[in-house]
Amino acid sequence: QDNSGTIAQASDRIGTIVDNFKDFARLDEAEFQQADIHDGLNSTVNLLQHEIGDVQVVRDYGEIPLIRCYPNQLNQVFMSLLSRCLSTIEGKGEIHLQTRAEDGLLHVVIRDSGSGIPADELDALFDLGFQTADARIRFDTSLPSAYNIVKSHDGNLTVSSSLGKGTRFTVTLPLS
């Protein structure tokens, strides 16, 4: 009986993960469509739940309309930004998700309480390049890809950061 209960719980969890992945990837939907940005943010957070750990996610969602976009691509942007935020937080911390519509634009702000990004790295953050960590060399394309996706939506992606105080990414997209 214990094994049956454990199997049932695991099956439910797998079903939830698959549903979140389908929401995130939107593989069963047309590419360019009207979408709810909050759904994309929520499914991305759900997929990252195993990495979030002790980090508190604070949602401050404003009233925003559906926008015409490639939702699977914007979800990739949110994944890249949230992953970057999580990588700078050690132990407990916070990530704030804020949305608002203003002057014909949709603003999505993703802000963390992490270690921040040095000022000399901010200018090249969205450029393709190599990174060294320990004895390894990495070629990370996630933030440059995120920047290009936002630009392809006629939007803008900006970043500001203070060492020891965290980082703030702002995605700005046209409402129409």
C-alpha cells in the first residue's frame, strides 16, 4: 500500500511537470498569438521550482491585457532571466516579478536580492562570449538569445545592478 501511494504521488507530480512544460513550450498552439504574460511567468516559475529552494518568489502582477506575441519565445526569455537571478542568490533570497501596462507598453520587471553584477560586466551582458569558471570554458547564449527575442518583438530588455543589492531586468513590449 505504501508503494502504491508513493507511485500515485510520483505520477501526479510527473503529470504536473508535463502540464507545466506544455504551458511553457506551447508546442500545441499556433506560434504568433494572443497570450497572457502572467501564464508564461507562472509556468516558468513552476518549472524552476526545484532550483528555487529557499528563494521566495513575490508576484506583483498588474492588470495587463493579452498581447500578440510568440509566447514560447517569451517564456524562454523569462527562463533565462529567472535562471540568471537564481544563480546569484545563495541560500535565502527573493525574486520579485512585476507587470504593468503604461503608455501603450507592457513592462515586466524581474528583480532579485542576489549578489549583483559588476558594473564592468553589464555592458557586455547581452553579447555572445566565452566565460571561464574553474578550469572550464563555457559559451552561454541564454542572455544574448533573450535580448534578441525581445528585440524581435519590437521590445527592449534592460538591466541594472548593484553589487550586494541585486539585479533588475526590465522587459518592455508594445501592447499592440
